[in-house]
Amino acid sequence: MLLLAIDTSTTAITVALHDGDGVVAEETTLDARAHAEHLAPEVQHALAAAGARPADVTDVVVGIGPGPFTGLRVGIVTGRTFAFAIDVPVRGLCSLDALAHAAWLRGHRGDLLVATDARRKEVYAAHHLLDEGAATRVAGPVVDKAMNLPDDWRAMPTVGRGPVLYPEALPHPFTSPVPPPVEVLRGQMRPANTSTGGEAGEPPLLDVSAGALADLAVRRLAADAEFDGLEPLYLRRPDVAPAAPTKSTLG
Amino acid sequence: MPDEPLVLGIETSCDETGVGIVRGETLLADAVASSVDEHARFGGVVPEVASRAHLEAMVPTIERACRDAGVTLRDLDAISVTAGPGLAGSLLVGVAAAKALAVALDTPIYGVNHLASHVAVDIVEHGPLPEPTMALLVSGGHSSLLLVPDVTDDVRSLGSTMDDAAGEAFDKVARVLGLPFPGGPHVDRAAREGDQVAIDFPRGLTSGRDMERHRFDFSFSGLKTAVARWVEHRHRAGEPVPVADVAASFQEAVVDVLTKKALLACRENDVDHLLIGGGVAANSRLRALAEERCARAGVTLRVPRPGLCTDNGAMVAALGAQMVLKGREPSDLGLPTDSSMPVTTVLT
């Protein structure tokens, strides 16, 4: 298999290829305002790095958010269209699950809050419970002000940009219990075999990594588990109001 | 590249998801999905609603275009896409989809100008464009007068609207008259029963001084306000509003200025072909008056059929095919969108 994973729900425009044994290429750019510029070249670079042609891809998975709409759509339409063009299946996964899975791969166990930037002074948030088997979403995703999230959520170690943006409301940024697997780019990403609370020092998990998304997708496929559909998780309605009555022009 | 390149074009600059397929200068498919009904109750296009609809319509519309054309994506020689001008969020959906196709199919991509595409579409309708051609583009988003020596490389703006686009004025006047959105077809229909000289509405930017400073520019905001005031006076006086007469007189004021300036531009630039495109080109009175005035001036009028005047993917494919035929360098895969792309930038 060669699975192409794409996510544009956070600041990271991120692409990875996974061959069933591990991530064979990953490309990421941090640029919250230029998703469409970077994404296609990244796919091309990742394919070149993996020595693969587009037609070698067997599966596509996209992060369906929640995330700021404009960037989110770039990833979803790219995944859908690419898969259609080469006639392979395309599946969606909640992007917050990919962030939780990244924490799981680093060996975190127990409760976890994922809180990403929803702009307008709000966060997209979900509560995950991580055990030896997997990271499971218990509640969410929701969109709200960080301070309005349940107190027990805010007390949890938190991944995503939430704690960076709202340190008072989200005072427990996640720190890696141990260094992450070294062979991110070869061999399966294995969860580190250590309990929570080890030494810190790894970069915090601020944005979605397509490598983690790909790894999660491959595990779900292997387990014949469910995916999340291909509809974006907007969580907000468009900002519109029905047309107001015409104003007088006569003063 | 083959002599007759097979090009797929994607258009998402406003509320129409358009995918067209052209072989050389022959139109094979023109699939369009519109979200206009979703905007009707808001009285205008809502950008976020349009963007959401583009995402949902994109793959089904590509699929339909391929089926209609009887081709598979693997047959394509190039992809072209509207890179601007237009609604930023809408443009991004089309450009991302076009790039995904270009990567997946390993084809070149051309990021082209929406307005130049409105001109190029007539190549697949009425054959090669005389060089130069004068183009009057009138829609809900644009009102421009362009001198086009070469649609792939050299498009010059002679003038454009200073305020509302012509189609926007139709929408606003329709609202004042209690007609549905989009206003163009409804005003046109109502006007057929009315008297176009019943009310003397103003012709914007046609007075002596304005003709010096804004010779080929347009203004429809004052006209729209004049109509609203006239109607409101009637309401206040408790008199019925003669909808047909108002519609006809308003419409006449718009198309009179459009055609007068377009033909003046033809004469002063020594151009004997006038092309009218954009959604307002579907207006029956604009077509009739343009025909009359062109015939009198010895200018050949070209107007694509209504389906090719409104936003569509065929026009983008048509311009993309011209880019291939003329050997233009394709765009970089990192090409950006530009919501206010100047018309002089034909290819990004």
C-alpha cells in the first residue's frame, strides 16, 4: 500500500506517505495564510522523496478538521480530487484525533485535551482518553472560548496551539514523556514504551502532523475500524443574515 | 503537445462551480453547478456559502464534464484554472482542485485571469478572435471595457466601473421593484412590457467633463439610487409603481451607456470587432441595442450564447487551450490566487 495523508486544519500544511510499514515521506510548511500555494508542491515533493509516482498511491486520507474554513477546504478538495483522478478511495479523519494520536505515539496515556486555534478568540477542542490500545475521542469536537471549556478539560495536558494562545485558560501544555521514535521516516511509528511523566524537551505538539494522521489511518484500516466521512467539520454556520429591508433613499 | 490539446478548465471565482473541457478550439463539455438558490434569500452572493458549495460540487462537476466530453482524466494534456479576480475563498477551492489534478495526472497547469477567459470563450463559439478585439464584459462582479490585441498575452483595460457592476445594479433595482434575485432576467422580462423612455433616468459618466476624465469608465450607483428615489416617491404619494416602465427605463439607461462607450472605444481605437461577455450579455435589450449600433457603425458584434456568457468552466478551458497553442509557459505549481488580479495579468 501507499497511503497519502493530507491535513490543512491547523497552521501546518502537512503531507505524508505511508507504505503500511511506516511513514516514507513527510512534508510540512507552517503558513496559516497560504495553504493552496504550498500543498500541491508538497504532495509532489513527498512523492519524489518516496520514489513514487502519483498512480502508485493506493489510498488517500484527509483531515476533515475542525479548522479555519478556508485552509481546511484546500486540504479536503485536494484529497478528494487527487483520489478521484487516480481512482482510489479517499477517507476522512477528525484532525483533532490526529493530534491526540501524535501524543499517543509519544507515549502519553490518560486524559488529553486537544485545543487548536479556531480564530475569533475561540478554540476547537476535544477530550481524548489514551490507553495502551489507542487514543479514543470521548467528547467533542466543539468550538468555544478556551475559558468556557469544562474545568476538568482545562486541567488536562493539552496539545494544539490552545495553551500558547490562551495560557491562562489552558495552563497545562503537553510535554512529551520521552523522546519520540527516532525512525519517524522508516519503520513503523511505535508508541514509546514509557509511562507518562518522563523527561520533557521534545517540541510541543502544536499542529497536526500528516505522519501521525497517516499512521492513525493505517491502523484504522488494519483494524477495519470506522472513518469519519469526508464532510468538513465546520462547527460554525456561515456568517450571514437574510437581506435587511431596503433603506429609504429620501432621507 | 498535440496540435489540438485536450484541456480541462475550472472556474470558481463566484457562485458557479464550472468545469469545461476543450479540444483545441472545440468545446466538448461545459458542466456547471450553481449555488445561486442558496444565496437568493440573502439578496446577494454570500462568500462562505459559495465556498462551501464549491467544495461539495467540485468532484461531481469534474466527473460530469468528463462524461459529457467522453474523455477520461488521463487523456488531458493540461489543466487551467481561474486564479483571479474573484472571491478569495471560492478561488482557493478551484485552484486547489486544479493543482491536485495537475499533480495526479502529471500535466502542466495554467492559472488564468477570469476576465480574459470571458473573452476567450468566444473562440470555441465563433472561431478565432480578430486581433485586436474590443471586449465589453458586464456581469454581477465586473463592468470592463478591454482592448485585446492577444487574449493569451496582451489585454488592456480602457475603463471599468467606478462603483457598482452593471449586474449588481440590476440586482439592486430588482429588489426595489420587488423582483427576485438574481435581478437580471427578471428586470429584462418585466421591461419587455414597459416603455423605455417613460422615465428619464441618468446616464452615469456621460457629461462633457466626465467624458474627458472617465471616457470609458462606468458608474451605476447614481442610477440605482435615482430609481430607488423615484419608486419611493411613488410609494409615498400612494400611487402604484409602474414596474414594467421603471424596469424598461432603468435597463435602457444601463445598456445605452454600455453600448455607446463600447462603440466609441471601437472607433477611437480603430477596432472593428466588438465582443460582449459576462452574465449581463444575456440581457435581451443589450443584445438588441448593441446589434443596432454595431450595424450602423460597421462593427462586427460577437456575443457567445447565454450559457457561455455567465461564469463557466468552458471559458477557462478555452483560454487554457490558447495558452498551450501559443506556447505560453505554464504556471508554477505554487501559483497563488489573487482576488483582485488586474486584467493585464492574463496568466500567473
